Amino acid sequence: MGKKLVKLTAAGVVYAGFAIYLYQPHFKSFDTIQYLLLVNVCLASVGCFVLSRRWIASFTGSFFAGAIYGFGPFMLGLARYHPAGGLLAAAVPWLFCPAAFGPKGRQRWISRLFLALPVLAILSFFQVSAYFRLFAIPIQDRLHLADLAGLLAPLVMVNRGLSVVGFYHVPMAALVMGFCMLLVARRFGIMAIFVTAAVLGFCDSVLGASPVIWFSIPALCCSVLIGVGLQGLAGAGWTDRKWVLATTMVRVVLSLVTLLLAVKYFQVFAGFGAKHAKLLTEAAKMYLLGAVAVAVIFFMARARLRLGWLRLALLCSAMAVDIFIGARFFVDKIF
């Protein structure tokens, strides 16, 4: 119990320090209520960290899962709305904890009942806020198919002032691995929650709740899967090499696609697409960085070399650089 508390405290301190670093340049323009944004990202990160411990044994995997959710494009993008909306998204991981850590075996049905907590909290929040005339997130706002471009180039989407439903570039490698592990494990319940919440995000308002907030659930699921995938890549053996190779190939394809898009934007008349083209070029570099890191792990697995510390060093270094640069860009663009 003592070690768990130390790890939780260490993660919380790092999250808080990073949050201060991101928002400190904009403190002079903040209203009092906007300081809640720091609380939101820290609460979201720690909540995802705690929830992920249900499936992730390593501290590193849980730490990056929390960082991806709390400082990811979706959570940071909610700063466009009232801070109370971000607070609701930050509470979602905590609301899933009773179901994740609830009774097992014959009393498993109790844990399944707890799955209703996030849904009830979201619906109740919007009913109560509407009563008090607080429209934290407009119920007219919903996600569109065009927003899925954020899965490929999140920096370009925020630069255009659009909703971002994606993740950073390097963590996508771990996300692909995490999804593969989810499919192999046949976690159909988690898949159903993911799909249902994602569909609600693209539909019109349900019972007065903003469709945008429903995407906090898929974002949370993907963040945990990134932590699972990171742990899986760090421990991949000779029999897992095909999955590692597939992850590498996906990264290479994403890098090529973003480069081709960058070339297209560079060809826009009078250089109007130059800004987007430069961002796509940077995205391609990040995808390539992730591909190189995973390719090294593939050759290590093929040679039957474990060296878990080296694998984690490669993956975590690339992922940390991507999050650091991406989060800084997002916050500066929003404010």
C-alpha cells in the first residue's frame, strides 16, 4: 500500500508540474475560473492513472496512460468551453473506478451496475447546469466525420480551430498494439462501451447532454490501451514479433501519408497551405520516430533479446518528446 501511494504521489507531482509549465505563460490573461483548467488536467491524469492500474502492472504504462488522457488533444481542447465541462471529463475516469475495482466472481453484477455511474453523472450534470443556465458545452456541438482527421494530424486540426478527437503521434504505436491485445483478449464489454460512446459523440444530443462530452469515454479507453500497448511492446517476445512488425508498418504508412499531404498543402496557391504543410511534416517526423523505436523492438524480439529497460527508454523518450511538444502547441493555440 505504501509503494502504491508513493507511485501515485510521484505521478501526481509530475502531472501538476507539467500543467503549471503549460499554462503559466497565460496566467496573466486568466480569469479566476480558468485556473480550474489546471485542476482539470491533473484530476483527469491522476484518475486515468488510478483506473489503468486495474489492467496495467507497470508504473510507466499507467503514468503515460494518465498523461495521454489528461494532456491529450481532447482534454486540452475542452478549454475552448467553460472549465466546468473539462471538470466533468476529468471526473469520468474516477466514475469508472467502482466498476473496475468492484466485486468479482458471483457478485460481478454489482460491478456491472456501477458502469451506469459515468452515464448518470453526465446526464445529471447537463440537467442541473441547464437549470442554473450554465451551458458548459453547447448541446448543438457534436463531432463530425471530418474531425476524424485528428487521428492522423491533431496539430493541424487545432491550428484550424476544429475539434480534435485524436492523440499524439508516437503513442499511436502503443495504441495499435493495445487494440491488438484487446482483440486477442476478447474484451467485448470494453469494446461495446467504446463503440457506444463514440457513436453518441457523432449523434445529436441525447437527453440534453452535449454529444462532445461522450467522447471522453473513448478517449479514456484509448489512453488506457496506450498504456497497455506500451507495456506489451516492452515485454514482447519472439512469438509476439508479428504484432510488433504490424505496429511498425502502421507507423511507416502514417508517416508516408502525412508526408504526401504535406506536399499537397505546399502546392496550395500563394503559399496559403504552408502552415499546415509544415505541421504535417512535423507529424511525419514524429510518426517516423515512433516507427524507428518500434522497429528496434521488433529486431530485439526477433533476436530473443529482452532488455526491458532499453525498450522502455526508447518508447518513453519518443513518447515524452511528442507529448511535450504537442501539449505546448495545443495550449498556445487555444489561448
